[in-house]
Amino acid sequence: MRKATRSRRVLLLALALDTLGEPPARLHPVVWMGHYLGWARGRWQGQSPGTQLAEGAAGWALGAGLAAGAGRAAAHLPWPLQGALLKPLLARRALFAAVDEVAAALVGGDLPEARRLLGWHLVSRDTAPLSASEVAGAAIESLAENLSDSLVAPLLAYRAGGLPLAAAYRLTNTADALWGYRTPQLEWAGKAAARADDLLNLAPARLTAVCALLAGGGRGWRVWARVRRRTPSPNAGHPMSAFAGVLDVRLDKRGPDGKPLYVLNAAGRSPEANDLRRALALARRTTLLAVVAVLLLPEENH
């Protein structure tokens, strides 16, 4: 069996298995990664920015190396087992289910529950002061960004470098999620993981945005072209602005001080509960196009 055929079979099997949900936490590689990252953080002792940077970089590099090594060992297994191991590195079903739960709560008029679900599944910010429109907007933003981070990026990483690169990507993305905050404890320690995550997501974020624009029939490309660089992240603004343009909604985020961090598609209308259903439909079409694009990529030797 040719390598290209095997690689595509692994990818399609992983996507099929993702429809079944997540494995138990005790068997989930991403949960193990989280445990490792917690262990590594517990050993930081640096006080100066330079020492904190070095400790964080070493913790990330060791974790990424271990993940890549595990992926390399797994690459010698039969392709069905490789597909089963690639699946936990994806999170499409979990992402869509989380957004759907928030949508259901909003449609049912239960704003406190929608806030709780948003904070539990999708965002790290305080959701208590958010209005229904802000909850809907935050869920759309998270859906767009995580469609890239949790599906397109690991698939692209797998096609480019097999299970080793896919596993190293997931470790890096998890490290950024846990360490990538501008707080006194993490400003310097999380910087290496955050910059590595930025680099690894350059192509996935842009591919996700293009697929979303195509899935929307070409609507929204002017919004994307105009505002894609307005978020603090060099990548998140691409899929988020594409979704804002296609759905014709305004997406914005306030900082802890209440001041706007960014505004995407300022001329759009405020998002509503039903826009989450539209966003999920757009995400499904985007997923299909992105998977086709990834499958059409030339095979790499890995």
C-alpha cells in the first residue's frame, strides 16, 4: 500500500472515530499532556524574566520532544492503530457539541446556564457580566478559532510530519492554552510555547479562513481582508473575521478593565442565539472543505 494512501486512510479513520466522542480521561493523550504541563510548571523557581523564560522554554521543549518521540514510536504501528491514536489529537465533535449546548441554553432563554457552559467549555475569561449577545459572540469566536486549532492544525501537522508532528503540535497548543497568559507568573515562562504555537498555526488559521469564506459562498472576504489583523493573536483574527463576515455579525471582546480589545466587523449586527446555529452550519461546511484540502496535499516522507 502506498504511503499516500495509508496517510489518507489514517486521517479519514481518525475523523470517523471522532464522531464517537472522546476516550476516557485516563486514556486521553491530551489529558496526559496537561498533567505533564502541570508537573513542569510546579518545578519553576525562577524570579527573573530570563530564568522564567528559560524554565518555560525547557518545559515546553521537553514536552514537545516526548510527544514527538511517542508519535514516532506509534508511526510503526498498523495504520488502523495510527488512526485511533491520531483521533484524540482532534476535537471537532467536542467543540461542536460545546457550542451547541451554549446555543440551546440561549435559545431557551437561560442566560445564566449559557454563561456557565461558555466558561466551562469554551473560554477562560469571566463570563458572569456577559450579555446574551456577548455570550453568542464569544461562542462564535471560540468556534472559529478552535476549528483551526483543534481540527485543521493537527490534520495539517499530520500530513506534513506524521504522528510525531501532530503530537508535538497538540502539546504546544495545550501549553499555550495553559501557559500563554500575560500574568506575572506566566508572562515570560509561557512565551516560548506561545511563540511556537503562533508559528505552527500560521498556515492552519489562514486555510480555515479561506475555507470558511468559500463555504459562505464568497461572502465576508472584504471583512476578512480589512480586519483579520486586529486581534492580539497573529492567527485567531483570520478565522474569526471570516466567520464575522460570512455571518454578518459584529464580534468584539472586552478586557478586564471593560475596554475593547478588538472589534471585528463593526458594521455587523449584534449576534443572537440563532446565529450560533448558523455558525455551526458554517463550521461544518468549512470542515468539509478543509478536510478535502488537507487530503489533496502532496505526501511527505514521514
